[in-house]
Amino acid sequence: MVRFENVGLRYGMGDEILQDISFAIRPNSFQFLTGPSGAGKTTLLRLMLLSLKPTRGQITLFGQEVTTLNKDAITALRRRIGVVFQDFRLLQNLTTYENVALPLRVMGRDESSYRAEVIELLRWVGLGERMHVLPAVLSGGEKQRTAIARALIGRPELLLADEPTGNVDPTLARRLLRLFAELHRSGTSVVIATHDLALMEQFEGAKRLVLGDRRLHIFE
């Protein structure tokens, strides 16, 4: 599903931020990406999403080597990925419901085919009473839950989540983790960037990708 081969990244003429990164993510796998603050976890997720280009090395996504793909082909690949970043990236002129439904609208689905599904998911993440408000009036935790629901609604083939439980209470964090687990059981590969050891311990058998010294270490 995802393969990095000797990938390196630098900005300008500075030192490489990431060096010789090589790993593979198989279909229907569950992996944690961890490491100290500043190690490059978010940067690595952005490389997987193809919103950054590597300085060197090769990235293959869904069986396609991406460096030769045009913009339309890259856009098509990215639609197969659900993503939750720490800045949420909600559209400020859309309600909570509209933000979550957006991936399905982009896919061309009629609202009558997904309205009930979106409402059910919003209720599951505790936003049933907030579905018709704009992001400006949501708390940080509510924005995070909206971003998570938007990432999950299209049942993506690959889910990338950057500290997805960082702004919610422990009870809701466990509920969100059940959502990730359910998505994984349905066939989605999941990559969660986190430094939360308690979170990782809830998923026995998950692989850990550990960033340190600009390199990646893999633990089964």
C-alpha cells in the first residue's frame, strides 16, 4: 500500500530532516508512528499524503511510483486516504455536518445516500448537537472530533492520524480508538502518530515505527 525506499528530505541547502527512510505498509495493517517532539512525525505523514515531495529516494503509493505522476493522478490517489492533522483544516464557511460530509460530496454521492450515515457518525463522536454550527464556535476538542469524523466517513483505504486523541478526555479517546479499530477491521490500514504510550498499549500486535536521529526504526 505504501513503500518508502531510501527517502530523504531537506529544505533548501540545510541538513536533511529525514534520512534514508525505508519501510512498507501492507493492506489492513495497524501501525503507530512515534518518537520525540521534533523528530519529524508530521513531516513523514505529509510525505505519505504526497503533500511534500522527497529530496531523494522513492515513494510508492497503492502500487504506483509517485514521482512521475501528474497533479490529477496525485489528487486521485489522495482521495483514497483519510487524514487528521493537528491543525484540523476545517472549512470555516461550512457547518460541522458539511465538513464531515465533504469527502462524500467530492466523490459525487447524492446527499440522500449519506445523510443518515454522517449524522450517526457525528452522534458517535459526541457532536450530534453541534452538527449545524460553524467551526468558529467549536472548541479545540470539538474541531478535532470533526476532523476525525471527516477522515473516517469515506472509509478510506489508508488513514493517517496525527495525535488524534490529544485534545479529548480519556473516555472519548477510548471511543475514538474503537472507531479506528473498527475501521481497521473493515480493511483500512491505519497509521497513528502519537507519543502516548498508554494509547499504543491498547493495540496489541500493532507495529511501531519510531523516528529518532532523523532515521526510522521498526518494531514488530
